[in-house]
Amino acid sequence: MSNPARRQVAAHKVRRELLPEQSPELLKSLHLLTRDGRLNADSLRKLKQVNHLVGLLTPALDDVLQRFGAPVVVDVGSGNAYLGFVLYELFMKEKGEVVSVESRADLSAKASQRAGALGFSRMKFETGAIAAAGYPERIHLLTALHACDTATDDAIAVALRHNADHVALVPCCQAEVAQQLKASKDSPLHVLFDHPMHRREFGSHLTNVIRALVLEAHGYQVTVTELTGWEHSLKNELILGRKIRGENREAKAKLDALLQQTGARPKIVREL
């Protein structure tokens, strides 16, 4: 029996794998489609993840396009900027701006050249660490996919400082809090993380709970869901936030109590 995760898609069948207004030309430029228009197994997996995320981001994009006309979307830790290119083509060809932030200069340069070749004139590229890059004064949607360890905290801090209306985070490799838990033997919850494996798992979970509470405390309505099926990635948690008020004192109280109980003090808490 063939493994569906390893299947390839012939050129004449590719259209059914794409979103309604998604062009094969862009996907060829991104090397997600082969030159003859086929999808290999690895590219199919990447495309499914990107397109599934696009579906989850559509309500936020529709909201900011309706309310602000020419919104600014910022994707931090953007890598090859696949997400930025797809969002630009599907939502922002006529108005708005997509800013991709990436620390690796070679990836930023290639993505910038690709945008120029495609005529995507309102795609901008910043080279630098998330915490140190230059940003527009106002951000309407901020995304951070697989920003490792404290880089996701940096992304949240950028969103809060630039009053982002929406955030979408896929955290990755959370290690900082697990290290802090080693020194928390007096915590009433210490039995949950005495063993190193439990400490890694609990530390990762706790990190994301704290991040969600930080967003809620700053007035965001937060939803936590799956990004893709577990067969594709174990780093699968998607945190979506929509700004609906100035602050939430109840969430701030929950956050303070949790920090007190666990002894955790992640970067986002120290930064803010």
C-alpha cells in the first residue's frame, strides 16, 4: 500500500491542490512546483501546510483589508518568504504591504530578487534578528512560523510594541523555561517536571501557556489550535490572537499567579 504522504502530483492534476487564485507561475518561482509543473512529495507537504495556514489567516486578512484598506503584514523569521509571497498574491496584489524579516542575508537577498522578478513591488525585506530589525510604525498582522525558543517571544514583543491587530505564532523548540524549572524545586508543581523528559515537555507547554496569557493580558482574544496534522510536524501548535481591547486584568492576574507558582520567567515576561 502506498504512503499518501509520499505521493507525487502530475502536472495535469496540480490545479486541484491549489487555492482558487493561486498561480502555478508563483509556485514554480518558489520551487514548490517543478519546471514541468509537477508537485513532488516534499513540495506537496510544504504547500499543504502553507495553504492550510492561509485558510486560518483569511479571517484576519479580510478584517484588516476591510478596516484599513492598505494594511501592513509582517512575517518574522521568514526564511524563504514562502508565506509572504503567497499572501501577497492572494490578498495584497492591489493594496497593502508585506514585510519579511530574516536574519540570514542570503535568504533575504534571494527573496528580494524573486519579488523584483515577479513585480511584487510592495514586498519589503529586512535583514536582521527579530528583536533588532527595522519595522513599520504600525503593523496590522504579524506572523512568526517556527521562530525557535525565545525568538517567538521577540515576535510577541514586536507585535505588542507596534499595536498589531492580529498575531499568528507557531512556536518552536522552547528550551528557556525548561532550564528555569531546574531551579524551581520549591514550586508546588515540581512533581510535574522532576524528570528531564517531563521538564522539557512541561516547559514547552508552560512557555506557550504564558505566551497566550501575555497576549490576553494585553487585550487579545486568543485561540490555540493545530497548524497541520501530527504526521507532518510535532511543532504543531498555532496561537492566534486578535486585539479586542486595551487590557485584560483578569488574564494579567492569572499570568502573575502562574509565574509565582512555577517560578518561570520567560523572555517575554522580562521584556515587558
